[in-house]
Amino acid sequence: MKVSRISKGLLLGLALLLATSAFAANKGSLSVVDPVTIAGKQLAAGQYKVTWDGSGSSVQLNIMQGKNVVATVPARVVELNNAANSDSAVVSSNSDGSKTLSQIRFSGKKFALAIGQETAQAEGSSK
């Protein structure tokens, strides 16, 4: 009976470790130098954490400051030709002088998360 308990404990621990590892793969950081707009919400300059959930190329992106979610938007996973050198935010300048976050890249990764207009263009081209 004691061996059975230990086996169950090890199995549960292994499952928890694998679940945590899988979740860890879907997070990163974002540094915003100037205020940007994302899905109609204004993000102040600062440091943010990002997590995303979903299967395939369409994901749900959460942008957090501390433990607070400040924006949740749909995003699309896009492949890059080369791995990004550092975590970076790709920002588009609008005609009114405002800036919009269009893509998030992660250090050492060959993919990025496209947001907003880039997401719509990517979805349109895949149909």
C-alpha cells in the first residue's frame, strides 16, 4: 500500500511538472518605450508580462502588469525567418501620431505574435 501511495504521488507530481512546463512555454515579456494602443486600449510605457492560450496559429493574448490583466486580444502566431535577438515590440505609427502595438517578438524564438491589423491580414491570406 505504501508503494501505491508513493507511485500515485510521483505520478501526480510528474503531471503537475509537465503542465507547468507546457504553460511556461506560452509566456514572455514585453517592454513598451512609448504609450501604445492595443485593441482600443492604451498601454503606458513600462514592463509587461504576456501569456497566450490556444492551439494552432490563433491564440488569445493576455497582457499583464503585475498580476493585473490590462488587455486581452486575439493574436496570430507567425513564423519568422530568423530567431529574434531580443524581446521586442513592433510598433506602427498612425497618421495622428499615436502608436499601435502590431507584433511581439521573443528572444531566441522563431515566431512572433501578430496583433490587430496584422492578425486580420494573416487570417485573410490563409483563407
